[in-house]
Amino acid sequence: MPHEQNKDENSIGGNLRIIVLIATLFIVLLFVVHCTWVTSNAYSSPSVVLATYDQSGRQILDDFREAYFWLWQNTDDNARIMSWWDYGYQIAGMGNRTTLVDNNTWNNSHIALVSYDFRHLLATFKKWKSISTYHFY
């Protein structure tokens, strides 16, 4: 009979393993569903007008659109704007200005040169301690 007792203990251990495995798979499945939901909400409607929520309710962040309007109002019609590559189309479309690089730039070395120029300008600005009096068009 000790042999039969050992069988019962093994079957309880086996059932427990199956329960733990099913619970783990269920948690992983919930995680995948949650990640899919978050990603679909974040990327399904890209916009230059962003919304956020806090204790006082919904807050609208309109900074990008205001910046593009400022570019349109305060730069010459033939101005060339140096921006990071992923803002190029928005500046061209909403600010009606030509950019040095945009999302359609296939030449990676050109993007690298703009990145180098940004780093150089940042180092120069840090030396000047004030960028408010300088305008680069």
C-alpha cells in the first residue's frame, strides 16, 4: 500500500503543475491583450494635438501646432528649416516651410550630418549661455 500512497502524492503534484501552467499561460495571454490594447490606443490616431489626463480632467497640449504656426508667421517664405528628420513633413505641411531633412530622406549620411550639426549647435549654445537672441533661418 505504500506504493499507492506515492501515486496519490504524484497525481496531486501533477495536477498542481497543470494548474500553475494554465494560470501562467492565462497571465501571459492577458499581458498580450493588454499590450495590444495600449499600442492600438497610442498609435491608432497620431496627431500633433495631444491629450493628457490629470486630477482636473482632460488637458489638451497644442504645442506642436502652435510652433508650426509660429514658423509660418515668423520666417521668410523661402526659409530652410533644420529640424530632426521625423518633424520634416509636419513642418512642410503645417508650417509651409522647406526642411533640410524629412521622413522621406533616404540618404542616411545626410541625416547623420544634420545630427552632427545639431550636436555642434548644442555645444555652441552651451558656450553662449543664451540662445534667445540668435535666430537660424
